[in-house]
Amino acid sequence: MSSKYLKRYIIAILLSFSCLIGIGQGNENNISSNPEASDYIQKALDKAYNLEFDTAKLYRDSLSMVLEDHPAVPLVGFYIEYWKKYVSDDPEVEMQKSLEYLQETAKRADEGLQKNSSDPEMNFMALAAYGFITEHYYRKNQNLKAISKAKIAYTFMKKGFSMQDEYSEFFYTTGLYNFYREVFPNYHSYFKPFMWFFKSGDEDLGLEQLEVAYNQATFTRVEALNYLVHLHMHYEDDPEKSLKWSKELVELYPNNPRFIGLALENYCVLGRSVEARRLLEKMKNSSAKQPAEMLDFFEGYVNELEGGDLQYSLNKYEEAMEELKSGKEDTDHLESLILAGTYRVYDRMGDKEKSQKHKKRALDKAKYPLVKNRMILSYHK
């Protein structure tokens, strides 16, 4: 068996667990027994998600006075630095600061587990810290470090399988595992021979568990909501169902560029050009730094939905594709969207040769059923 692919799968699973934080039970210095601490965390996270960083820091400082040595304090600091990259002139500075916060979170969580290895709160804090550190090293192409941290995080993730009933925040991580364990290999066939290594999952149960996290959890609620949009829209090809959650994300966090982008894509897929145009204008006027390729793509897509000039949409798609050539990371999905748009425009123009060329490229690049089914194979002229 190739350990290379096995390790890549571990990393791929862990990368799906972005942006999480949990509450706990058990000792006198935990969050669940301290309503004041819980309130500070909730408010700090809400402000971080909405890019209100000065206020978020005030709540974090108040938290540090209540839970001085708790890993939740640097974990909240990580959240603030993580989202600051969207408005920073030098995102790498914020990412380095976020890594330092994660390392401190891991240190404190490890110390807590030395006192009580079965403490759900400390197990969750450790999972969050090591999972995020894995992601950081993976995106930096420091694969040996990423694999090392992934192994640690995977251990905590497995422990969470038996803790969810007593600790509802684990419905989030367990739900993601159950979904991705079954669905991910279907779209990445080279992983299938190695699935025996991992505990079986359940796609439908995973989605149900994410809904439980959304309805019952406190600190994983937002990310559960985020994944309910992503999984139902992209994998389940059900943008009608994901729309209610897309709308709620934007209503709760109107300044968050990631959530605006998800909702904008959701409206576009459903052909709702009026709402899509409104969100696109909001994205253009946001204080967050939006990638030029994303703005160009959505300008072309919304114009296409509005029945605008096809050449204008084609120009925007070409500009977006040109921007992607600068070597940016994790752009496969956006590239597939741009290629699908280019295919549709050429098809509407009656250029069969170019439309078929781009259709093939789009299908080859598409990561999700949504793109293949709705944007390429069955779009309406």
C-alpha cells in the first residue's frame, strides 16, 4: 500500500475541519461552567466572523481575565488573525501570527489533557489546534510537518466519535467525517483502495449530525451552517435546500467575504439574477480584499443571467482565467466555474468548436456534481 496516498487522505479529511471551536464540561476552569467566559467567546467570534477586529480583541482580552490559562484564549486570538488576512496588506503576517496562537493553544490543551485525558473540552481544543496547524503547513507545502500534525489531530478526531452525545460540539467534526469518509473517495478514486484503514462513515447521517450541530451547538454552529451550504449545494446538487442557510450566513455576518461568495454562487446557480447582482455590488464595495478573478467571474456570470451582452461575459471570464495564471492556491473550483461559463457563452454564440473544447475542459476540471450537472450538462440556453 502506498503511504503517500494514505497520508494525503488523512490531510484531506483534516482540511475539511476548518474553523472550529468548542465548549466543554468537567472542571472548574472550563467554559460550560462559566457563562461569562462563554459569552465573551461567542461575542469575540461573532465580531471576528464579521471582520470587526477591534471589538473582537476587546472581548478576547476580557476572556483572558476570566480564563487566564485556558486554550480558548489563544484559539480566539487565532480566529481574529485568521480573518484579518482578508483586509490585511500583508496576509502572510497575519498567518504567521495565527500559527503562533495555534501553537499556544496546542500547548495549553496538551497540559490540560495531562491532568485529565478524557476531558471533552481539552480534547476538542487539541483537535482544533492540531487540525488548523495541519492546514497551515499543508498550504505552505511543508508536507512532512503537515503529516506529523495530521496524525495527532486524527487521534483526537477519533476520540470525538464517542464524546458527541455528552458534548454536542463533536456532532460537527463527527458529521464532517461521516460525510467525507463516504463521499470523498467517490470523486477521488485513487483513494478507494485505502479506505479499509478508516472507520466507515454514513453520508446521510453526516448531514443530519451537521444539522444537530447547527441547532444545538454554540461555537461550531457557524461552521456547521457553512458546511451545510457547501455540502448540499456542491456535493448533493441541491442549491434550493442550501439557499436558506446561505441567506442566514449573510444576514448574520454581512461583512464576511467567504459567506457573501457562497450566497452569491447559490443565487447564480438558481438563476436569481436580481439577488445575485445585489450581492455582487456588495462584494465590490466590501472593505475585504476580494480576488480579482472572483470579481471578474461573478461579473460575467451575473451579466450572463441578466441576458446581457455575451461578449462582455466572455471578456470577464477570460480576464478571470488570466488572473488564475499567477499561481494562486486552491483554485480548481473557480477554474471549473470559469470554464463552464466560457462553454455556455460559446454555445449560445453558436460556436460549436470552441464550446465543445471548453465543455470538455470544464468537465475535466469540475470538482463537484453541481458544476457538472447544473452549469454544464443541463443549463438552459
